[in-house]
Amino acid sequence: MGFTANEPENPSPGTVSSSAFWPVIDLADVQAEWRIDGTVTPARLRLAVIEAVSTVNGELAGWRQARQQDGFATLAEVPGELLDGECEHLYHYRRAVGCLAKGELTRRYRDFDATRDGQQRADAMEADIDDLMRDARAAINRIKGRRGTWVVVAV
């Protein structure tokens, strides 16, 4: 008689909403788009996304207030280029939230061990986290209408 391990049940993670101006974030979409595997529990995913939404909303608070004063009730109503049938601001908002959530989860789920390989993996993850934070900042700046500038530093 053999042993068969069943995949852990991963219930539908649900959604995270904030004020009516911002779009609802679907946790299953975040999990799929950012390749967050089943080792991250739905509860931890939810917490990371809530933190990311709070951070992005805080960064954009002044911008949101100005758009609401201009008469726009939601982010989707703010004029912008259409990307895949929707306003680009929605894409950049979800990207900022996804980057921050993935960065937070990566930071929390790093495996530390005393071996050289373990340290190299941790170092590589640190670079990934830095990239995610930079990409989140770029997405927030795109919403604000600021275009990025690339600077190459020669060492």
C-alpha cells in the first residue's frame, strides 16, 4: 500500500478593495500574474496585497484628490491611453500593487541557510526585490504622468 500526497487545498483567495476611486484587486489574478505559488497561504497573500494597496494609495493620495476635484469618480474615468481595452492607469495601478506584494512576499519567504549556495540565492532574491520595488515606483510615476529616466552608471 503506497502513500499518495494530496495537493493542499487552496481556496479562492478573494479580493481586496479600498475606496471607491481605486479598482478592486483580485487576489487570484495577483497570484497568477506574479507567479506566487501555493506555499504562500491565502491569508499571507491577502495581507501582502492589503499592505501594497495601502502603500500605493498613500503614494497617490494627492494625485487622487486632484483627479476627484477635476470630476473623476474612479481611476478608470481618468483619461489615458487604452491598453487591452482599458485605461492605462488601471494597468499601472495593478502593476504597482503586484510588484509591492510580490516584493514583500519574496522578502518574507527567503530561505536562509549557512551554505554558500544559500547565501547566493538570498543575494539573487535581494536583487529581485530591488527590481520589484523599482518597477512599483515606475508604475506609480506613470500614473502621476511622470516618465522614467534611465541612467547607466559605469563602474
